[in-house]
Amino acid sequence: MKTNQLQAVNRSTRLLLVVVVVVVVVVVVEVTIIVTVVEEVVVVVVVAVVVIVVVAAVVEVIVVVVVVAVAEVIVVVVVVLVVVVVVVVVVEVEVVVVVVEVVVVEVEVVVVVVEIVVVDGEEVVVVLEVLVVVEVFVVLVF
């Protein structure tokens, strides 16, 4: 009878260890991706993993089912975090792309006021005012 119980505990301990290792690996991978974007949520996930390990050390057999359920929740949270990171990255990329612009400038010089002056018996055209027209076209690249 004791042998069966020990085998059950050993199996549950191994399963628990596998689940915890998978969760920790997923969390570590996600932490490297998300650390600059969502630090608080990652801390919550890490705290959840620590709580799972502590509870598993106390009650191994019962915790296996709970760990599997919590691991699924953590995986869902991690997937949501990945979606948030992708959305944030896409928004940043869109902002960067919108900032790209091409400016085409056309300059026209228009003489507005002239005066005809006679110098040494010859008529000379004197320009008194010049108007410079600048046309600017801004093309945004999306």
C-alpha cells in the first residue's frame, strides 16, 4: 500500500516539476520579450509561479490538478501579453511610418512693381519690389 502511495507521489511530483519547468520557461521567454512593455503583469506571473512552487512543496498530490489549471491560466495570460506587445509594436511602427514625409518645394519669382527711369537718354527698367512665391507639397507615406 505504501509503495503505491509513494509511486503516486513520485508521479505527481514529476508531473508537477514538468509543469513548473514549462511555466518557468514560458515566463522567462515572455519576460525577455515583454520586460520593457508590461513589467507589472510579468511580476504577477512570476509571483504566481512562486506561489505554485510553494503550494506544491506542501501538498503535492492535490496541487497537480491545481497547477495544471493555473498553468493554463498563466499560458493564457502570456498569450494575451504577446498580443499586447504585438499591438504596441504595430502602433509604434505605424507612428514611425507616418512620420516619414517627402517635401517638394517649388519657388517662383514674380516681379510686382517696376519703374521705368531715363538714364543718359536711355530707358532703364528698375525693379522696386519682387514677390517670391513658394509652393510646398507634403506627401505622407503610410
